Amino acid sequence: MYYAYKYRLKPSGVHREELDRHRDICRQLYNHTLYRLNEYQDEHGDLPSMTTLRSELPDLKKWWDGLSDVYSKVLQTVVERLFDNLKGLSKLKENGYGVGQLKWKPPREFRSFTYSQSGFKLDKKGGQTVLSLSKLADIPIRLHRAIPDSAKLKQVTLKKEPTGEWFATFGVELDREPPEPPENPENCVGIDVGILKYAHDTDGTAVGSLDLSDERDRLEREQRKLSRKQHGSNNYENQRRRVAECHADLRRKRRDFLHKLSAYYAREYDLVAVEDLYVKRMMESPSNSRNTASAAWRTFLSLLEYKCEREGTHFVAVNPRGTTKECASCGVSSDKPLWVREHSCPACGFEADRDANAAWNILSRGLEDVGVGHSESTSPEISDFWCANESLRDSLTPVETALPADTPVSAKRVVEAGSPICSRRRSRRSHGP
């Protein structure tokens, strides 16, 4: 299994100058490699291979002052980065997007460089942990969480954020295999994500969206101040850094909330069913795109997926079409506008919160996808599905549990305590540290 561990560096003033110098040399090498790629294409009519451009690095060092100061593996990863960008453009073109050509990188857009396979190690010097980088320096690092002893450090990426802070992200490979998901999951949950309530699950828990209005107001104030500064002045640079700090504060609080919420669901359940949302298309809507972007649903689903894999939990992404319209009790579809927050079925009379009804439909489709309680050759209706699963019916019947168990939980409680249900922690499964 492959994971990324991110830590804050604590460089001195001299270290910062060296880091910036190495970063700028890598940027210039990227631009030179792009120039050589275009030149080779004009001469030969096709693109060169990555090995061809890599083989030119020893000759470049003979006339390029400063290139020899950077570790050789770092220079090779710069060439790899260019070809990775080319692959990304090719995939976009295959999917029907109009793409142009790669452009030269200005200093503000080239913020990182990578040590791959060798040239770096964690060490103890002077009573503190340092990151030893070949041909660079021994930089103090803040290890706020320990890397497992059995982990293999494959690479480290050094990145300078717009705030001026430096971070080191380790690519870590663990020898252990991911645990096998249970064949017959009993502790199941369906999750419906939204704007007013960020997550509403089939246990009746409604987690409120994270309130970042104060942070947004501060960001708007700082941006207005930035617009009044003279571009290129010292005051402009200081104000630009304050704006970057506001953006970083928003991003960290949102990601902390998503990490803790996804970790809770991955650890507490045997099966987690969610909607496979196409967020990019939803972002194209002009009416609610800001709230959709702030919700970061795709980030939440990505975090939840890899954490379920780590914990041995079934992760099922179902088709989101019709989950709100269908009745969780009888399966009859009924249209309702977005402002109607209650589901009332005209066929069977089942009433529930709109999001709770959607969560039950998501769970039903998730259980059908993994084949719990029925064969793959049959596709019973939702009502027949609940009747066929007597072992799940008592604990999962929406008519009995969705309404009285509706428990709102604030997002602040999730951020502070790390769990949406702090007062009734589940003891069904034991977890390691």
C-alpha cells in the first residue's frame, strides 16, 4: 500500500535561500527541456523519448553553471514531470477537451521538486529530527506523526506554499496487504451529501456543513486591501502573503473536517455506500457553484475511499440518478423541487426527511451492488429487497429508524472531537492506534 505523509519544514534563512535556488534551477531545466522537446519535434517530426532528453543532462552540466549543484535524481524527475504533463494533455484531448501546448513555467507556478529513490533520509542531529538532502542541507522537520517502522521511503517532494512555508511530502510504501473486506457486512450505512446538511446517513445522523463565513469575510477584506496596493512593491508582497494565509486557513480547516468525518465512517462501519457524483458537471451550474466548490464532495469521497480500503471496509459508489425522487419504502418516484425538504410518498404514505430518504436509497443500491441477500441474476424492487433480507430488515427499515433517530450534529463538533457521534461511540469493532 502506498501513502503520502506530509510534514512542515523549519528552514533557516540560509536554508530558504538554498531551497529557492534549487527550485529555480529545476524550473529553468523544465523550460529548457520543453524547448528541446519542441526543437526535436520540428527537426524529426515526432516527440523524443524521455530517455533521449535524460541523456542530455551530463552534457548540460559542462556549460550550465549551477546545474551540478542539484542532485542528479532531482534533475531526472524534472524531465519526468514534463512527460507526465504531456500525458495529462493527451488524456484530456482523448476525452474531447480542447487543449493547447505546454508553456514555460514562471517562478510562481513552479513550486516543488522531488528527490526520488535516493539522496534523502531522516536523521537525528542536535536533539532534533532533520531531513538530510544530498547537495542541499540538513533541514529541521516537524514530525507531528511517526512514520511506521516497516515503511519504505520511496521519494520526498519539497514544496513552497504561497505563504512562504516549506513542506515535505514523503511517498511511503508499506509491506502489509490491505485487509480483506467482510463477505457479509452487517454494520452498513448509506450517506447522502448536501449543502445545508453536509452528510445525512441511514443511522439518522445529520452532520451540518462547516461554517467558514468568518474566514471568507476575512479573505474578502484582505483581497480588497491587496487591490489597493501598488503591484511589485513591498507592501503588495506583504499583503499578498496575508491573502495566501487566508486561503491556506480555509483549506486546512475544510480538509481537517473532511479527514475526521471520512475516518469516522471508515472505522465504524463494515459497508459504506455513497453517490458517485460527477462534481465537475455540477460546478458548471451558475446558480450554486460557489457552495458546491466549498463543499468539496469529490475530496470527501476520495478520502473516504482510501480510508475504507485501509480499514477493510466495503466502499460502494452507486448511481446517483433518482435517489432523491424514489421512495425508500416502495420505490415509487415523485418529483419535488429543491426547496421541499420533506419526502412524502403519494403511493404508500411514507414520510421522512428528504436527505434521509435519499440515504436509504443509496444504501439499498449499495447492498444490491455487493450482492447481499440476493443473487446477481435477479433484480427485485426495493420493497422486495428489504423483505428478502430478514437479517437486515429489523435494523435497516427506514420507516422505523429514519425519523426518530434523526440526530443533528454540528460540523464544529466534528472538527474539535474528530467524530460526529462523540457521546455514543460504537464498540462493535476494535481499532489499533
